[in-house]
Amino acid sequence: MQNQPVLGIDIGGSGIKGALVDLAVGDFASERVRIPTPAKSTPANVADVVARIVADFSGQIAADSPIGVTIPAVVTHGITRSAANIHKSWIDAPAQQIFSERLGREVILVNDADAAGVAEVMYGAAKGNEGLVLVTTLGTGIGSALIYRGVLVPNTELGHLEIDGKDAESEAAASIKTTLGLTYEEYVPRLQRYYERVEALFWPDLFVVGGGVSKASGKFLPHLKLKTPIVPAELRNRAGIVGAAWLAVDKAEHPERPA
């Protein structure tokens, strides 16, 4: 991993955020910049906002330094295959190429949950775990990242498992708790059913739970009855940016690996 700070950018449904990352410690090396996501969040409009964020850091990153960008979508070989909370024109768009051409530099585009998961394994709650780690983010939906011995298995989309005939995130996402006005006591059985099913399918060595609701993890994690240890994420809203930066440099240093 290089010693110079690397720019990570996290595209969300409401805001696009960027910061320099010190990969030696896995934390921000600058203040975070946030610009609202355009109301019409097409690839061209989002790329323009990303370019504004890159311009803010232009004097602090080398011209040949890669940039890591997360997006709430499945990403295969630089193409976005889905679109969660962004414009549907992202579906099957050559998104990585769009960003690279707009910015005039190498961009590594990754799924947002995958980036957060990598950050937790490299620097956060799962640091040092040499087994199978399953990171989930509980928010509007359920994001997931599967990392085995430090290697990401991308685009797992485990929030869309069918459990009891329903899409898992439609029952157990944090947004469902809010929409239905559930207490934590009422929310726990939904989480129990989700995690016990995922556990039975993957048998991870560790679950890490992120998303905004993880700040209140003491109100629900201790009540889950699983065979796998389950802990709250540590990097929280920094995870996407940190993971994006790490993955950008990792790809630049190992270009022979599949995108």
C-alpha cells in the first residue's frame, strides 16, 4: 500500500462525500467534503459532482493516483448492473469508464457495501480475523460484503435473499423498523430470522453489523441467539470512503486481478 493519502468518494442517494484517506491507519487524512446528490442522479450529473469533489483535493493528490468510488449498485467489470436510490439510467451503464473519462484519471468503482466491508476487515471490527467475515449494513435496505482471508467476494446482495417467501430487506432493514414504528424488542425477531438464515447458508466466523442503527447495537445485538459472534461496525460512516481508497490502491498494485 502506498504512503501518500488516497481519495475515496462515497456516492449515496442523498449525498456524495469525499475525503483523503491515510491507508497506514485507515482513517481520514482531511476533512470530508459533501455535496448533495443531484435530484436527477444520472451518470453524467453524478460524474459532474464527483469532479467537483476531486477538484477540491487536486493539489493534494498525485496526477497518477487512483481514486476509489463507491456506488449503491452491483458493479461487475466496471459496469453498474443495478441502481438503488439513484437514477435507473445507471443500470448496465459503463460507469467506471464514465468516471475515468470525466476525471481524466484511473477510477476504481465498487459496490458501497463491499467497500464498507473491506474497511471493517482491514481496519475495523474484523481486523485480524483470518476466516470468513460477513459484514452487513442495515439501512434503507440491507447491504452485504463477504470477505474470506482478506479477499473480497463482491456483489453478494444478501439483503435480497428470499426468507419465508419475502425479500429479506423488506422485513429486516432498519428502514422497516422506522416505517412500522417498531421497538427494538419488536425488531429483534426480524433480525434473528435474517441472521440465523444467513448463518445457516454461509457459516461465517464473524458477523459485523453496520449502518446507522449500529450506533444502538447494544439494544439488539446481545439479544440475537446465533452460533457466530456478531459485533457492531467500528468505522461507521467513514467505512465506504476508507474501503474505496483501499480497493483503488489494491487494484492499481495488482492490475492482473479481475475487475
